[in-house]
Amino acid sequence: MDETRNRAISFALLFLIALVFAPGCLSSDVVADRHDLSVTRTDAAGIEIWHAAFDGGGDEYGTVIVPVSDGGLLVGGSVKQSPGSNEQALLLKIAEDGRIEWNRSFPTRYGVEAVAAHADGSFTAGTGDGSLFRVAGDGTPVWSSRVSGSVPGVSGLPDGGIVAAGSRHDRDVRVAVANDTGSLLRERTYPDLGRGRALGVASASDGGCIVAGTTDSHPLWVMRLDEEGNVTWTRTFEEGPEFAGVTLYRVYSVREKPDSSVDLLYRVGRTLEGEAVGRSVTVDRSLDRDGSDMGVTEFHMPCPVTRASDGGYACACLESSEGEGYTMGNHLGSPIHVMKCDDRGEIVRVSAGTEAEVEIVTDIVQTLDGGFAVLGGSTKT
């Protein structure tokens, strides 16, 4: 793949990324078209196995997809029955063979932003308006709760509870803990970080958690909390003075490794002084258990990325409507290409493309058999 394909990304696409993943912006009345969401399942080489589309009669968007222990997939997103109606949270369970097993909508103001899968087969979802709710494996509601602010990050705790991270009133970083029945045990803000928000969270082996996000003054920060919510350490990461603007678009994953070190996979947009076009960079950063640097890998990839089981990465992308390179969204629709990268972020294979065509890809996960599942969407005809 040439340098243009690998690096170029327009401001219009950066705006699209921000619109899709900003809290409360899972769908928009600015666009009158109605959409359906879809999941495309491929093998390890990116060859399509099946494609499932969901049309619930409204305007549906998919935001996040997680693998399920039974081989199926769970999708979180939003649905609006009409352009003027309220947005509702949406959960959709898809079987291993592509059958849609169940779907449920919930009367929230915004859609699902994060989902955690639990050992008992249940799921907990967080939304853009601070709603937290758990459903059983068959979609039956178990409990619901509320926190103050959005919930872009949810992680399960060993005792069946959850830790939820986001922002309070779009100003203070907030981390909340609830037990397995949904009772809120603790909710704390961290004003020392400044005006900002958390975008990802992972529970830690010591009962605490690792949280990552962004502030007005720092494109990326990471902090480790103990089991009482006290700060163990905080790191902020600055960008070079050559950049006129840097924006953290998405935290793909936060995880604690067995040795208590921390891995973060995220995407930032960078614009150089005098540039008319910015570039999207995927960053895989490793921190030691005390927060010190261990290593960082950067590669230019403007589309959803996931870690692969072989130590590399996989990306879901579409053909650019301009006829050159790849993108996460276009207005024409195209086959989905699964791009495989090695552990340095170098592209080693791009699949020929699926039979199914979509207009946007919003998430990709590796499935239990080593294949991939891609969440996307298209305008309804």
C-alpha cells in the first residue's frame, strides 16, 4: 500500500469520526436518511462467512460489538423511530451462525457507548446520558441504574459488579462502581485532571482499575486507581510543538496484563502547522505497573482497529469514494476489507473484500475462532 493510502485522511472524515463517537452523537437529525446496522463475519483471511442486517423500522446505528462466550456477538447502539423522536439505547444479540436471536431497546436519551460481558452470560451497557443497565444472556432486563454524565467506558469486576468511567456534565472525569445488583457503591470525580472525560476503563487484579481519556490541556491521560478509587499514579502525554492540533478520537481498549503492566490502543488525529489535511494515527502504548514507559507503536490507520491474537492488528475499512486508498465511511457503499498488520503496524495483507457492502464501519473484533466480526451500517432504501 502506498504512502497516500496509508496516511491521508480528510477533515471531513475526521469530523465523521468525531460525530460517530462523541457522547450523545450516535445518530443525528441533521441527516434525514434512515439507516440500518449490520454485522459481517469473516474468517481469519477476511473472507465473508455471513452478513446479517438489522432493520427494526427506525433509524439504527451500531457503536460497539463484543464477542460472546457461546460464539455469538452482542451489538450496542441506538435507535430512533422518527427524526423527531427520542434516541433509545439498543442491544442486539447475534448467534454464531448469523441469526439475530433478540433485540431490545431501552428508554434512554442517548445510545449505548460501551458494553461489558460477564462470566454468567449477562451484559452491562452504559449510555451517553449516564444510564447503566444489565440484561441476562437472553436479553431479559436484570437491573438499571444511573450515574451523573456519559458512560463511554464499562468494565466488569471479579465479584460481578462493574466500574463505569466517563465525564460529569462534560467537565470532570468521573469513575463509578456498582455492585452485581446495580446499587451504586461509589462515584468520584477527579477535577485535578482539568476539564475532560474518560473514554476507556479496565478493571485491575488488585481491585482497582485503569482509566484513560482526554482533557482540554492533554490529548491523552492515563491513571491507575486503587480499590477505594484513590489515584495510584497519573500519566499525561503531550504532542510535539509541530502539531497545530491533536484530538483523541477513540480509545479502542485498555487492559491490564498478567504482570500488572498496562496496554492502551487508541486513535488520535494530528494536524501539522500549515496543513490543510490532518492524519489519523493509531497508537499502541505500553506502561509498566508504576506507569513508566515500556514501549509505543504508531501506525497510520484511519479505520477501526483491534488487536489480533498473533500479536499484530486487524483493521476494518472501506474503499475510498475518491477512488484511492481506504476509509471508515463513504456515501456510496463498498465491500469491507479486513486489513492485517504485523506487530509493528506494517500492513501484511488486505482482503479482497466481502460480498456485503456498507457505507460505514464502526467497530471490529476478533472472534473466538480467529476470524473477525465487523460492525457497519447503510442507508435504507
